[in-house]
Amino acid sequence: MTADLSTPLDAFALRRRFDAAAGLTVGVEEETMLLDPATHDLAPVAGAVLARLGGDARFKPELPASQLEIVTVPVATAAEAVDQLAAARRDLVAAADGLALPAAAGVHPTAAVEGILNCGARYELLQAQYRTIARRQLVAGLQIHVAVGGADRTLAVHDALRSHLPELAALAANAPFHAGIDTGLASIRPTISAQLPRQGVPPPLESWERFASELRWGSAAGGVPQARMWWWELRPHPAFGTLELRVPDAQTTVAEAAGVIALTQALVATLADRFDAGQPLPVAPTWRIEENRWAALRDGLDATFADLATGAPAPARERIAALIDAVAPAAARLGSAAQLEQARALLRDGGAARQRTIAHERGGIVAVPGWLAERFLA
């Protein structure tokens, strides 16, 4: 799901693209770490693994030389997207045999802070712009594309979906360790990514004219030559006519990824239904969402979230459980009820807590990378 977005679009072209998108299709991009089979450290062998894959379009290079991206094609259901993801993981393990062990988490638990980057014009541009910060981006996310269907619908759903980024982040938090230490956070990934610009909770779009104006300004200023360099945790993707959710960490197992994917698609569908019914979709102030977002990255499922209207506190687990209940009818309609149940399972025992349990049971953080590789096909 890559495209050349070097030329910003005007508002008319943006509207036309998002009006043309088929509603509620879902696609996935998963950033996957490659580990040395002996040491379980990051292995900068992405080029060699890609060569073995022989041009398979499901696999793409990423900025770190120790990482590949798995790409699915758009489908109608989360179940189909998960089946594609599982098949791609299996094929990647087979292709990498003897070279690397694929593994998935938001950050490698013990690797050095900086790593080797891939070659190529795009990566050289990023390194030229961001210098040592680029070499620190050894992070891996699960990026979920959902086509809302309709430009006005997409705009309204984007601005409302921002409010739910903390719940999705807490559910998917899967990066408690960094450079061999326990960070005390559920996910260190956002704080590493935040060293780059245009990160975190996006502002409301408000109109396609405003979004087009921002794209033009970024291009004219020289710092944002491509639309895909707007790295907000939720963004419209002009090439595909989708909303791209970028807040989840990469999930260790396929089952855990399934829960996050199904919840995301069903949440978009639920918000779209409300828009179609003429119900108001509240647009919360960005800074209030950011307060809950910080709680999510710090405490994960143990966080306390403030109501975005009143400030009243509530446990994150309670808020996420209510969200799952609210979107369950949409998931059933979309044929993804079974996958949504994986979100309930993840709610009981999140990725960050499981990594800490493995470190405790197996003699330290050094044991966690190997365990991540063991669980890659689960």
C-alpha cells in the first residue's frame, strides 16, 4: 500500500478521491522486526530477505535495515485481512529461514538505541533531514486502513475518531522495554517517534480545503515533500482514499492483531452509521485527547482516562470494554464478530504486561526477543 504522493492535491481532487473509495474496506501494513537467529538482536538483513521473496508485493522495505513491512490488499472484512496477514507471516518465516527470525512488537526490547538504515532515495532523504534521529526510529507499528466511503463522511469520522486514539493505543500498547531497560511505560514507541515532527494526535481536519492548504504549505516549505510524511497517529491517505490508523504498536501474535484490526474497522463503521443517521459526532480539543494519550502510553490498560467533556475519570479497561460493546453490532454486520472477541481477550492481558511476565519468568529482558519470535505465528 505504497504510492507516490509527492504532488499535493487540491480540495476538489481530495473530495473526488475519498468519494470514490469503496466503503468500509480494510487493509493492513505491519512493520516486522528481523532478529539474528543466534543473538536475537536486530539483524540488518532486510535486503537479503526481500531478495529471497523474489519481488513478492506483500513485502516492502522500511527505514531500518532490520525491518520489513507486510502489506495486505483491501478486503471487505477484518477476517479476510487477518487471513492475509497470517499467510504473509508464514511466508516471511519460511523465506527468512537461516537469515533472520521475524518478530513483532512496538520496539525491540534490548537493541541499541540507533541502528543501520536501508539504502534508497527515500531513506537517504529521511536521513539527510533528520540525521541521528532517523537512526533511532527502530520502531514498529500496526497501520490499519479503512475506507469510510464518501468525502464528507470521511471528514466527520476522522475528526470524531481522534477521541478514541487513547483507547486504541492502550489496548495495543506493546513496547515496555528499550535498550535493555524497563522504561516504566506500556509503550515507549510514541516517545521515540515524537523525535520526528508531525506525530501524535492530529488536529481536526474541519474541511478538505484546510487539509489541501496544509499539504500545499508543507510542500512549499520544503519539509514535507510527500503526503505520507504527515505521520499523525490518524491521517487521511490521499492515494487510497482511506483513513489510516497509526496508533497501535505492532502486535506479537496474529490473534492480537486481529482484535485491533476488527475493533478499528467496526469503530469506523459505527461512527459512519451515526453520521448517516444525522447524529452529532463530537470533536474534542486536541490537548484533551493528548492527556489521555499520554496516560495510555504510560499505563496502558491500567490507565485512567478523563471524560473529554466533563473531565470525570474512568479506568481504561472500563472505557475500552464499553467501546467494544458499542461497536459489536457493526462487527457482527461486517462478519468480524469472532475477531472482535480477540480484542476482549487482549483487554484482559495486554502485550506490555505479557512481555514483563516473560522477563520475570525467564531470567530478564534478554529473554524477551526470542519469545517474541516464538510467538510470531501464533
